[in-house]
Amino acid sequence: MQRLKISFDGLDREEKHIFIDIACFFNKKERVDLMSDVITIWKASGWSAEHAVKTLQDKCLVELVKEGLWGSYPHFEMHDHLRDLGRQMADGFGPPRLWKPDILRSMEEKGFQHILTETKGRCFHSFVDLSLGRKITYFIGGLNDSVETDLLLLDIDNRHYLGGELECILSWIPLRKLHILSVNNAKDLWSNFQKQLQTNTQASFELKVLKIWYSPSLKKLPDLIAMFHHLEELYIGSSFHKTDLASFAQSLIQLSNLRSLSLENAYGVSFGGILDLSKGRDSTNLVSSTSNRMNSLETIYFHKLHNISKLLISGEIIPDFNHW
């Protein structure tokens, strides 16, 4: 262990933090989009995530694996001795990492609301909150060495539990610092965002990734979506009811920093031939050409959408769209 510690001592402070996070939370964890979500979390913590991960790879302290036991889920792996080293170092380095099974079991028994109000330190965990009837995956962390913590990642999933449709995101869940939100089978995603805006008119949201799964009540994206100035990734999957698509397109083009757009299994959705993401509304509320609106868009993934013959972005028709 002392020989391995020589490599750890050669890391800078951010690289040590990320090494310890992987050892405590993310080693051999296979989960959809976990790799990109973790990078987002580390950036939210104020760290140069990509550079640090590259350094750990170059020093053979961490391996990035593309395939896993459960499918093509890229994930981190490290040797068991390196994992143990990272967990040893965690005890005296920066904010505490809450990873030990007995600690996590105690937190689970108290419920997610208690976790949010009482947790001091960094924690990534999944469990079924019996009081909510849902599986909750969360990451709580803070900036750099701060013991002050924020909810940075939240995944609410009730596909395999008895919670039924989620009426709304509960009011005691803090949203302002949230960077990643994934919700399954929710009736109302937006009311708590709206309430937090009303409570503090100067409030802003840090949300960068929004994933909406199986939301039969999703008729349109609300005007509130314009307040998500930092949103970079939007995924909407398995929507079975008709959507107000004119409003939907208008909402999308307000997301000037959107890099990735995915619409999947929208069985009840018909775009009527052309999906136009090149028009917006100016200050006079008139439709105007705004070809620079979605210049940040890098990736578009559409699957099982109906009746789209043309895709229009930045004023140009994307050729051979039907062959995508």
C-alpha cells in the first residue's frame, strides 16, 4: 500500500479528489450514462474533470471500460488494491465520503428527506425509499473541499415499484444546484421549479441534463424551460400522448446551449412532416428567423417518431433525414 501511495502523492488536489470519488462510489458501477453524468458532477464540484481522468488513465490508476456485464455501459474500473488505497485516503482528505455499507443502511432507514437535510459530505447511492415507493439515485456533494453540500444528481424511478404516477417533484427537494435530473412516470415535473422561482425571483437553475421517461401527461414543455439557461442535454422517451408540437419546437429553440437532443418511442407524436428548429420569437413576440439559436446542437437522436419527412435546423433542411 505504501508503494501505491507514491502514485497517489504525485497527483494534484483535483486528481486526488476524483481518484477518491471513483474508489468510493464509481468503481465497476454500470449504469446508463453514468460516465457522462459523473463528468458533469465533477465539473459541478469545480474540478477539471476530463484532464484529471486522462491523468489517472496515463498513470494506470483508473481504466475506462466500454463494455460491461450488463451491456455497453462505459464505466470506471480500478484494481482492488487501488480501490482500497483510495478509500483509505478518503478518511483524511477533503469532505467525508459516505460509502460504507453500515452508514448507507442507516441513511436509507431515515429516508431521502432526512438525507437531504442532514448529510454532510459526498455521497452517491441508490435505494428504494419505502415512504415514497420509488427507487432514488442521488449524488450529494459540494465545491472542492467544502463540507457544505448540494443535491447535484437526482434520478426518480418507479418503473418496478408501487408508487404509481408521480404527482410532482416534492417541494422539499432542492432544485437550484441540481445538474442532472432524470424522472420516470411523472405527472407534473415543473411546479416545484416554479415555486422556487416565486420564492426567490433572483433564483436560477444550474440544470445541465434533463431526462424524462414515460410521461403520459407531458403535453408540452412549459415556458419555464427558458429559465434553464445551462441545459446541454435533453432526453424525452416513451411519451404516449399527443403533444402540442408547435409549442414543443418553440420551447426547444429557447435552449441556446443545448448540445444533445434525443426523442425516443414517442408513439402518439406526429410532427406533421417537418420539424423546424430554426425559428423563434423576438422581443415583439413575432416569429422571426433565428438561425443562430441552436448553433450549440451537436447530436440529434430520434427513434420511433411518426411522420417526420424533413428536419430543419438553422434555416437548412437536413438531407436524407429518413435514412437516419
